[in-house]
Amino acid sequence: MSADGVGGPMSNRLVLPAVLLLATLGVAACSSGGASAPSASASPSAVSPSLTPSPTVGAIAHPTGADEIVLRYEDMGGFTPPEWQAARLPYFTLYGDGRVVFQQTTAEMPPREDNVFVGSPLRTALLSEDQVQELLEYALTDGGLAIARADYPNAMIADAPTAVFTINAANDSKTVSVMALGMESQPGPDTVVLKKLATLGERLRDFDQGGTLPSEQYLAPAYRGVILEQQGIQGVQVRDWPWVDIQPSDFTLPPDPNALQQGTRTLMPEEAAAVGVQGFENGIMSGVYLRAPDGKTYSLVIRPLLPDETK
């Protein structure tokens, strides 16, 4: 599956010195130039490998483009406010050139005094082709994606999010959706594959094993700003509109009048920073309330754009 658009260039690149073992996604440092591999505890060495996609990949064929999704895990839906839905990011994405972008979900995120919450730290690293092959084999076999069907509804739980796995490998593209992943209460014909998928989800949600694997901060080339008009706001801080040359009318509303009228606009990093929220690079999840020049109050969330996204 080829994603639409081409993301901006990455300013930080790092080779992840860890081979993903099939059973545990454990750590073993990768070798270079035929030298013996250092131990997993060795200090990572920053290198600048060529990111030109190779026409030859491993046994499991996959796209090689820097903006092409090979493996992704994310949540959709669920009983959450519209601001959280708009700001939600995938837990993990592997791209064709070996780049991974993932949330460091184990990092402790204390609440802010102004009730503005930012997302989990967004990290990036670069896998070798051998590491990509290890990960794809794990996802397809032990992770259950090779045998999973497209949809696993759950009639017993109505408000839980749906886990969505996307894989484009082995000459096949597949999306697997599981509502309330890991919450099934009764065994059934799908128990085996659901357990596999739940284990895969746990691995990808903690890809760097609690921050113990080397990675760098992901700095998005641009951000998606989403505003929603609010009325009757009480008990929250309302900030001044942060931009001179951006107006609420510059945020595009959906053409469907029955859709939630959230306006969207692509923001450059300096425009996102102007909101004045520390940690905005990871996304602003809960909404910042802004008093706009048109006299209305809007909530704003900011979502980093990933390499396969342009707006």
C-alpha cells in the first residue's frame, strides 16, 4: 500500500542497534562491515547511512519508499472527546526505508496545571533490512497477521477503541481491525489469533522497551492544526489568538454539513510553537482554548504529521 504524499525530510537520523528477535522483540546489536556485533549494552554510535531505497529487499518483499507504510498499529474510535480523536497518532509505523516512528507510551506524562495535555514522546530510529525482516516475520507469524481476517467486532463492549493493524508485505496488503483488543472475556474460535494480535499490539506499544533502546526525538516537518468552536466555556484558561496572519477562516471545514465542524490547517513548526505549549512537538491532545479575532472561542489541537502525510 502506498501512502499519499511525501513527508518532509527528517533532520535527525539514527540507526537502531537492535535486532528484533522473533519471540520477544529483544535486543541484539547489529554488526557493521562484517565486524562482530557489540553487546546490547554498548553505547550507540551515530551514523549516517544512505537512505536510498535498495531495489533488493529480504525474503519478505515490502515497499522501499520513505513515505510508504510497511507496518502500522493504531487505535481508532472509542468513547473519547473529539479533540482527542483529532490529535490521535499511531502507536507505531514502519516505513519502507527502515524508518520507524513510534510513541514512547511508557514515559510518565504528568498533568499540566492549565489542563493542557501533550502526547507521549514521539521517537524515531532507523532499522536495517535484516531488522525489518525480523520484525515482519514476527508480525506475520507470532503476531498473527498472516492468518487474521479483516474485522473482529465485539458486541459485548461498545465504548472501547478499535485496534487497527496495517501491513504491506509478502506481496499482500492487509488491514486488520479488532474492537476492544485484549478485552475478550470468553474463549471462542478466534481466541488464538486474537491473543497473537494482542501480543503484537503490546510489543509495538512498547517498541523501545521502556526507553531502553536508542532512538531520537521525531521532529515533524509540519503539523495539523484542528479547531472547534466552543460555547459556554467556564473554568478553563482561554488564551489570546497566537497568530497575526492566520485567521479562523483559514482552517478548512468539512464539506458535509452533518459532519463535526472541525476546521483543519497545516501549520509550520514555528506556527505550532507560537501557541506556547511546551512539548507541542508530540502533539497537543486535550485542546488549547483560544479567543479568536472574530470574537469566538475555539479549542485547538495540534497533531504532528508523519512521513506518509502532507496535511
